[in-house]
Amino acid sequence: MPTPAAEIVQLINVFAIAFTAPTWRKASVLLFGAILTPGRCTVASVLRVMGVGEESRFEKYHRVFHRDRWEQRLTL
């Protein structure tokens, strides 16, 4: 799996407070992958770029958008 630069990780980790820990692990993979994905950015293409496209339980990444717990109205 590609590792983003420390500066990008630090910037994106600001959003971690909006997610539960398990959801943040999945959301951060999707977020980093979305930054790295050329062309059309689908969940499948993001997972391929991040090296987890062949994972047997890829549907858990789709759940981030409609079933996992996270606060959509974040107040900083």
C-alpha cells in the first residue's frame, strides 16, 4: 500500500475526530487513494491504487459512505 507524505497525513488526520477508529482506518485509505487515483475516482479504482483491490472483504470500504458511524456535521 502506498504511504503518503508525512505532511499530507498530518493535514488529513485533522478529520479523524469525525469518525470512530475503525471507520477512520477505512476512510483514510479511501481518502489517500482518492488523492492518488488518476481519472474516474470510484471506490474500486481507489482500492486498486491503494493495493487492496483484491481484498476479500472490499465491501467494508463501501460501508464508510452509508453504514459506518461518523459525524457529518463536524464543528471545529
